[in-house]
Amino acid sequence: HKVLVLNGPNLNLLGTREPEIYGSTTLQDIEEMLQKRGQEAGIEVDCFQSNHEGVLVDKIQAARGVYDYIIFNAAAFTHYSIALRDAIAAVEVPLIEVHISNIHKREEFRHNSVLAPVAMGQICGLGVESYLAALEAIIYKLKK
Ligand code: DQA
């Protein structure tokens, strides 16, 4: 089984980016944690980050028929990218939307996710553990 972990714009700066909101864990740390947990569970975890919307669209399109699940933190694109939403709807790979911060208790413009209606579900506000919770859910589902 294979899981794709996708991260959107500015998440390459995790660790030093607004640490009071996003914490001090780097993206590399998160990716290593997910890969380690995947290994324990016998699941291959591939990780990819881009600041570019079209590159993320390409990755989602290429995931069709290759990955069992996608874990996606689309960052700011969450709130307005219809292109990403359409790509997710097109490929029919079940996707869990994740956010480090609780987007519902931040600025109004972060409350809405245009991706949520085409995602399997959304996990937010748990810090970097949002990603781990998503992977844990996937591990359980793949074991069934
Ligand atoms: C984020 C929340 C978004 O609103 C923001 O644009 C991000 C990160 C999060 O993980 O909390 O870049 O997706």
C-alpha cells in the first residue's frame, strides 16, 4: 500500500515560520515521522512539497491508480483553489485534508475550505500530530 503526503505553499518554512502558530518542527521532521510510522505498518509513504498550484495539480493527477490515500495540507490554497478541488474530485483517490493550526479559530478567511467537500475528511488544530492522526486513520482503514 502507498500513501502520498502533499504539502503546499510556505510549508517548506516550517520550524521557522510563525512558530507561535505552527510550532518548531520542520517539514523534514514531519516527513521522517510519517515515513517511520508507515514503515512500522508496512505502508510506503512518499512525501512532496511545492509552493506552486499547478505542480500540486500535476501531483494529484499522477496519484490516480498509484496511491491508496493522499494526506494533503494545501496551506493557503485550501481557501481558494478550485483547481486543486477539481483535481481531487477528478482522481477519486481518497484524501484527508490536514492543517497544523485550527483554521476555524483563526481569521475569517481561513474558516472556509474549498477542498473539504471533496475530501474524505478534515483534521486540523492538532499541531503536527494532525498528519500523524491522518496516517493512523489510513493504517486502520488499510488493515480492514
Ligand atoms: C495551514 C493553515 C492555512 O490557513 C495557512 O495558509 C497555512 C497553513 C495549517 O497547516 O495550519 O499555510 O494549512
